[in-house]
Amino acid sequence: MNLPTFRLSMPPALVRLGADASRRWARLAPRERRLLTIAGAVAGAAIVFLLFVEPAWTRYAHLEKQLPLLRTQAARVDALTAEARSLQRVTSGRMTAEETRQALADSLDRAGIAAEVTPASPPSGPAGEAWQVSFDQVQAAGLMQWLASVPGQTRLQLAEADLERPTDENGRLLTGKASGILVFTPATAGQGR
């Protein structure tokens, strides 16, 4: 069985060009050949860098700058999703005692307030579940903003507040700080919305 043989043939113009280049190369001094070889290697390395390495490097640097932004946005989306779920439970009126406690704790976390949420006996007024929020040396402005948002997020109303301005180790009052205990009870009809 005879297999066909293939011959690679180059166009005559390329053959002439290759022959001319070989003659010129042969006429060069060894030092010139070395310099041209080094120049060719440098040019080849530059082309490889510009075509393959530099675009990937630039893209990596760009993505490295964007990653913290994307993480921040993802955290915001997670917080908004949790708040939406909390609000959905609140508006449907189907919150259990644990869901109410968790919604209160989540709203404190979102506001950046370090506090402890525990069950409490309700003060005089409507009977039902009550929650005590205890905190020490938190930012007063943040606390007031959080207090304004509690009824809409949890359907709880402030029933009792015992706030004080904390002092430092020398007995001086701390500016812009608050410590105390807040007691929340379920909002009655017409309140908390």
C-alpha cells in the first residue's frame, strides 16, 4: 500500500528572501550576530509581555481594587435581605417570641450597638411579652436613631427607659455616650407603625 507523500513547498519569493537573509547573516561579524540575537530576544520578550502578561496583570490589579467594594456591596445586600425578611415577618404579624427577640438583636447589630436582649417582665400597661435591652457606653446618637426605627422593624414599643451618662475612671462624664436599660412591649393598636 502506497501512502501519498506530501512535500512542503514554499513560494519562490520566500525562498529568495530566506536565501538573502542567510547570506547577510553569514557576512556579519560574530559580535554583530550576538547583538542582533540579543536584540531579537529582547524584542520577543517585549512582545510576549505586551500580548500575554501585561493585560492579565492589569486585569488582576483592577479586580484586586474592586474586590473590597464587591464584598461591601454583598454585605449590604445581605443586611437588606435580612431586614426585608424581618419586616415581612413583622408586617404579617406572625412573629414568635424568639423571632421578635432575634429581630430586636439583628436591628441592634445593624445599628452597631453592643447590647444584650433578654426577656423581661412587662411594666405596668399591656400584658404580653416584654424584652429588656441592656447596654453600656454606646454612642447616644446611634442609640436614638435605632430607637426611632424599632417600632417599624419589630412592632415593639418603648415601655420603659432608664438611661444615664456613663463616667470614665476619673469620674468625669463621657460626652456622647449612654448606658442603661430599655424595656420594649408589643405595640398596641394604632402604635408602632
